[in-house]
Amino acid sequence: MTRERLYLYDTTLRDGQQTQGVQFSTSDKMQIARALDELGVDYIEGGWPGANPTDSAFFNEAPKTRAKLAAFGMTKRAGRSAANDEVLAAVMNAGTDTVCLVGKAHDYHVSAALGITLDENLENIGASIAHIVAQGREALFDAEHFFDGYKDNPDYALAACRAALDAGARWIVLCDTNGGALPAEVGRIVTEVIAAGIPGDRLGVHTHNDTENAVACSLAAVDAGARQIQGTLNGLGERCGNANLISLIPTLLLKEPYASRFETEVTEHALAGLTRVSRMLDDILNRVPMRQSPYVGASAFAHKAGLHASAIVKDPGTYEHIAPERVGNARIIPMSNQAGQSNLRKRLAEAGLEVARDDPALGLILDQIKEREDQGYSYDTAQASFELLARAALGQMPEFFEVKRYKVTVERRKNKYNRMVSLSEAVVVVKVDGEKRLSVSESLDDTGGDRGPVNALSKALAKDLGQYSAVLEDMRLVDFKVRITQGGTEAVTRVIIDSEDGKGRRWSTVGVSPNIVDASFEALLDAIRWKLVRDS
Amino acid sequence: MTRERLYLYDTTLRDGQQTQGVQFSTSDKMQIARALDELGVDYIEGGWPGANPTDSAFFNEAPKTRAKLAAFGMTKRAGRSAANDEVLAAVMNAGTDTVCLVGKAHDYHVSAALGITLDENLENIGASIAHIVAQGREALFDAEHFFDGYKDNPDYALAACRAALDAGARWIVLCDTNGGALPAEVGRIVTEVIAAGIPGDRLGVHTHNDTENAVACSLAAVDAGARQIQGTLNGLGERCGNANLISLIPTLLLKEPYASRFETEVTEHALAGLTRVSRMLDDILNRVPMRQSPYVGASAFAHKAGLHASAIVKDPGTYEHIAPERVGNARIIPMSNQAGQSNLRKRLAEAGLEVARDDPALGLILDQIKEREDQGYSYDTAQASFELLARAALGQMPEFFEVKRYKVTVERRKNKYNRMVSLSEAVVVVKVDGEKRLSVSESLDDTGGDRGPVNALSKALAKDLGQYSAVLEDMRLVDFKVRITQGGTEAVTRVIIDSEDGKGRRWSTVGVSPNIVDASFEALLDAIRWKLVRDS
């Protein structure tokens, strides 16, 4: 059976930029466009030329992509021709082969927001699309508020779509602009639109996640016959975000009925890079990746429940709906007080530690983990600290160096300009290869800003570890989490530190103490010791 | 038309605890159970009695709730009677009126994971449920892997459900255990199950978010006739989480066809507390609330696109699918204070500050809050810091005292018994009534343990404030939360401190700085100043 073609239209660079707190630079946009192209989307909507300097600059530098680059804009205003509308002219001037224009499909909005007649709006749609087509370009029409409009006045909503279709639009995109439509009604309405004569292979769908149904609404539209999906990487977008292509792509490629029915430009190889693409976007935005993200989150294939973990060890298929490596992710069987010896051995094997089934060290390690969890430690995420604990129990942990003492000072006072400024300073004394070494660092960054006591300690600790210093050069602290928790009978501070190195490794360590600086120091020490186990 | 009853079953305390990194204490569980009860869910699944000490302790303290408290466990093992299965006995011993047992509905799992015959499994299900019913309790059967099982062997999956139903189970819950089912197939299968003779008003659905469709799968099951939804607050749960009740509840109450067709125990008033419930859970977990969360996220009603913002000012209905106040959330319109001012006046009045509608200070306060939120401050919980900021803008904030400088030292070294010990010491210099005062404190508690630098600072700061010292005597620090967050372009530390006094007041203050000690100091200062505003 021939598979039908399904098209993916990415709007991360346009609608994704409407996310609160997101502002891409031109170079961010270039990097994301290249990643989207490698992934295999069909269209990359680059922005609204003329709306802001970054979007205009991006189109000027126009990256060469296999995917079609689309400029976004709106239909011309009433009372002038398409050629004489300077907002539309700026969009056309970006010179893309594809242009997508948003226009009203809901009669109420035509009157209330635009203040023009319903016929004027239809004329604006038709004339604008015809203007694009006359220049030999491919035109898309984003029918704004289509679903609400259709529910209020189906004839007018369809008339808006037909105006675009008749003028030569390649795609009519049904937009659920305020995110309020639910999957069942999207399915029903798309079915009715096709029955009214707009062909499914000319229909796209653009949904938002305001009810947590953006992905499901997209699938419902495809089930009903639409053949283009608009969405964004990691579900970025206005309010609660757009349909998440990172979730949709593996569902369409790996799961039925989609896998057998449709084909896209996304290859198996590109799919295996999906987790990397998702985390790259978080890196650009300086966000911590969501652990629970479908398919690509660090927890997406983590099996914590004892019942699940023991079955997974026998057969991963028992509790996994797809194999994690298909999307470039990995299975995790975290340690916790729910775990037993079977997932402990599995976890140890993943850290390169093969331990026999009957080794008494297994019981010792489980007891130590339980005892430490009672003190406030947590090894669910701090896998690197878990490995060090296990290595020590197995007698496979080198000492490397010994910390003799440290001292941190935090001071806040007026500077000579009478402004309050703060400064932290750390002194660390270690013994390496029988030799005592003193290091001191302060907490200032490149701009002279104080980064605090943990920063100063981290720098002082790594500064002079003799033969080990070289190994630590490519290592950096990327995240730092603090929580107050119960340790035995009193409150303690738990610090979790995420570190990264030049080889692309990322690892997490934990420290616990009533003293927050001391808890941080313990996590920092583990981070360094883990890196030394790997590389020295 | 009579509306049909729809039941909500919350498993935050059981399946929610399977989230990587989540470990509730007994008191966390009590607090969450009370919030769930106020919200109006029908069932609160408290945990698996006997599986770990926290779950057992929670059932021992058994909070009185309107909602039914359910204990979770698994069907008895083969080769023994239900009464003689000690795992099941521990579940029964929790003494709850409702018991939910998970059992296999997928033939492959019966053989591969349990290693028993298909008939033995059916006998285990029937006998276990009958054992619950015989004790006069309400029984639920969680049919594990139901959807995968039904696709492989529908007769067996249905036989497992019938075994439970015939034994007297009130509810048969169809579980999509590995999260792989898609909404359309969930809808189709539930329809077939009902057609096969299992009544819809005895059917529940339990879905996971591995394809980002947990909410949609739950709705599809309800559309097909199921009448109980299992889910968790904020979609907590194993791997990618469970169906998010925080998203489902407003959809079921506010949107069609659900609002007209169904009734639940959730009142309009409880719904208006939904945002607070969601953020309370994040507080307990010390997580930063997701801005893009449907309905309750800080961005859920934020209108960034210029096109949207200008229409929203004319008519909020244009770009909002529901009114934000229905779920206790608020609209955010950048570059427009219109919406914010009335909320602000309400909040000021709560702090005893009556401000006229046209007072220019309102705009000033909103601008300052926006600026500070950009720097990483958060005034959602830190009501006392908000009040101080407003008082300053209104010219109603006395100075009390001025901090000239402080210095904190944290030291860790070997003591005379060759044990590593740590000690923190703080010096604070203030000017009160024109007089300079130096105070020094160290961080040791009654047992000689080091409580860390913030403890030392807190004591030194309150030690000698001249005429104000007496007022501060009944005040103490009760909680301390630390988060790394985004401040402008770089990561900063946000500290929130909860304080309490002898009059039973409890108040929260916030401090932000790249330096964690400095952020803590700022929050401590606000805590003291708020107390002085009240009592001096």
C-alpha cells in the first residue's frame, strides 16, 4: 500500500517566539533552522519580516535549507491593494519561496477586532493570496480562530477558507488560536470541512495547548483527513504553547495507525537525534530540560516502581511503549528506597561495575543507600554520587586527594562609590600525592559581579589538584538545586549539582548538611571525583 | 436534563510518588490529602500500605476526609488464599473503606512477569476482590496493561475485567500502564468493552503521558462511556506522568460537551482555588511552577503577541478560551496595566492598604513588581515582601534601621578529636537611632551542631536592634526555600523565608541574588521589617 504524504510545518521561530521570556537572537534562529532542517520538517517558518529587527535580519541571512523557508505575515488591510500594503510588502521582500498569511475566519473578529465588513475581509484574503501566487510563490492561509468561527458561523468560516483556496493557496491551515478546542470537536469539524469540499490534502492544522490537548487535536485533525501539522519544538509558543512536534514526530513515525499510513521527510536516523534537538533548544533558551517530557525527557524511560523495575530487567517491552534508543533517549532504573537488588545490579552494570548476583556488597550498598536516604540524600537523580558510593563499597574507589579544611567568607559592605557590593572568597586546603596545597579564589565573574560562595568554593577546589588539575579543565557546573528536607529528626539542606564536560557528558551529584555551603561542597567534591574516575 | 455523575480518583500520593526525584514525607501527604479533599475529588489513593514506612505511617494517621481514602495493593499471589497473602493483608490492615488492587489483564504479562497460568491469574483477581467485598469494603480493580492486552487478546483482557466485576468490584479501571495508547484507540476500545457487557458507569480510565496524550485519552474514554478518571495533581507520576487532573478538572467543568452532561463534587468555589492547589504542590516539591501549564501556569493567560494584546483589551473573549479567574489565575498583558490594577488594589486592601482607583502609585507599584519579577523575584507567595514594596511606593514605610555591612564565615576543619566539623559565624553592623551597633553570632544549636551561615546571620541581625529588639523576641524562622531561577540573562538564587511569631502570625518574604547568602539576608531583612511594621 502506498503511504500518504504528511507534511510538518515548524513555527518555533515565529509562534515559538511568542513564549513569555523567549527572545531569539539571529544566530539562535540560524542554529535552530539548521537543526529543524536536519530533523526533516517540510517547512520552517522563520518569522514576520518587518515586525522586528531580528526577524528581518534572519531572512536577510537566509540559511540554505532542504526544508522550505516560510515568511509569515497578515492579509492586506482593507481600502488598499495587496501591492500597496506596506506590511505585506515587507513580508514579500524577504524573498522566500513560501509565504504564510494569517487572516480572520471568525465573523465576530472581523467586526470586533478589524472593524470592517465581512465581504471586505474575504476580499482581503483572496487578493492577498492571489498576490503571492502571481509572484510564483507558494501561499498558505492561516485561518485564525477557525474552530470558534466555525461553531458560530460555519458558512462564513468556510467562505474565508474558500476565498484563499480559490485564489490559489496551497494550504488552508485551520487554527485553534485561543487553544480552546477539544480533540473530538476538531475531528468532527475537520470531517465537515472536507465534506464541504475543501480537500484534506490542502488542509493543515494549528493548535495550542491551553487544555493540554494540542498534540491530540493535531492527531484528531489528521485522523479526519488533514495532511499538514503546524507545531513547535518542545511545544514553545504563546500562553501554554503550540502543538509539540517533539512529541508528535515519534508518534507519527513509530505508532499505529500513523506509521503504516503516512510518510514524512523525517528519517530513522534523524529521529534518533530527537532528544539532542530538544535539549539543544533548551540550551539556547538556558532552560533546564523537563525531566518528564514525552519521548525525550530524562525520566521518560525511568522505572522507579519496584514492580515495574523488576519486570523491565526481564523484558524492557513490558513497561516501555517504544525502545528509548529510537528517539535517542536512554532507559534509567533509578535507585531509591523502592528498589531491590535486581535493579541495583543493572544500575551498577550501566556504570561499568559488574557485580555477581550473590555478592554481599549488594546488600551493603542497599543498606547504605537506605541509611543515607533517611539522612536526606536522594539518589534518584544523583546517579554519579550513587556510583561513587557503590565504588567505595566495592573497594573500587581511588582516594585521589584529601580535603584538609576550607573556609569561605561572604562580605557585604559599601564600596568607594557608596554602593552596597558583596564579595565571596574561598580557601581550600587539600593533600595530593602527599603534598599539601592551598588555593584561594573569589566569586567574581567577568563583569565583576559576585556569584556567591559556592562559585568561589568550586573554583578554589578545582584550582590546584596537582596531577588531576588538567582533567578538570573541560568541566563546568551547569545547574544547582537546593531543597530543605527532613534528615532524621531535623531539617537539612540537600544540594544537587549538575556538571558537564567537553566530551558532552552530564552528571548529577548530591550533598546534604544543615549548612548549605557544606552541602554544596560535598556535591562539588563528588562531581570532581566522578570526573576523575572517568578520565584520570 | 439530569446530568450524569463523573468520578475523579486522585493517585498523586501513590502513582505521583513514582515520579523520579519525588519522595513525600508523611506530613507532605497529609497536606496534599487535605488539599485534594477541599478540591472535591471523590477518591484519594494514599499509597501502598506495607510497601514503605511513609505510606504505612500516612494510613495510621488517616486524615478525616469527605473524599474516600483508598489503599492500593496488588491481587494475591497464586498458591495461597487471599486471607493468607501477607502483602494483601498489609493493604487490608490499613483499614480504609476503599481498596484498589492492580492485577494483570495482558496474557503476555501473566506468563512473562508472573510466570503463572492464565486461569490462576483470573482466580487471583476474583478471590482478591471477593475478599475485599466480603469485609464490607468497596473494591476497585486496576486492570494493568489493559489496552495492550486487549489489542493482543481481547477475550483474556475482558475475562480479567469480568473476574473482578463478578466478584463485586465497584470499578474496573482500564489502565494504559506504559502510556503507549493513543486517544482514538482508547475511545474505540472503551466502546467495545461497554458493548461486551461491562457497564460504562463501572468503568474507570488510568492513563500516562508518554505520548503527551494522557488528558486526551481520559477524555476519549469518557466520550466512549467510562465514568471514572484517575489522575494526579500537576500530572505527577512514573516516567512522563499520569493524566493531569489540574488540566482535566476545568475542562470537565467549564467546557462542552462535559459541562452540560456531567456533574462532579468539584464546586465553582473550589475550582477558583485550582491555581493555588497546583502551586502548593510545587512548593512542597520545591519545584518552580511551569509557566506554560494549561489553566494554572503564569503564562496561561499572558498575551505577548501585539495583535492579541490589543484585541484582548477590547474584549478578553477574543483570545481567551475561558476567563482566568474561574481557575484562580490572572491575565497578563505586557504594556498594559489595565487588567492588573484592580487585582493590585484588592491585594493591597488585604494588607490593610486602601488606595484610590486613580492613585498613580498603582502604576508605579505594578512597574516595580514587573521589573523585580524580571530579576527573579516572585510575589505569588511572598505577600509580606509585596506589602513592604507597596508601602515604600506609597511613602508608608518607616526606615527603622540601616544595615551598614555584614560578614559571614563558614569554616570546615578537623577538631581536636580528628573529626571534620563545621562552624559558621556572622558579624552584622547596623545603624539604629543614629547609633552604630555591631553584633556577632555563631551557628551552633543546643546540641553543638552547625546550622549554617543563614542561621548565624539571622541571629546576629536580630541580636541588637536597640528599641526594636524587644518586638523581635517572639519571632522565629520556620521555613526556608531556595530556588535557582532566571534573573535577566543569568541564573540567580531566590530565597523564600517563612517566619512565625508568638501571636500565631506566619509571613513569607523573598530575596534574590546570585549569592545565596545575600539572597537569604535580603529575605531575613524583609521578615524583620514586616514584623516591625506590625508591632512597633
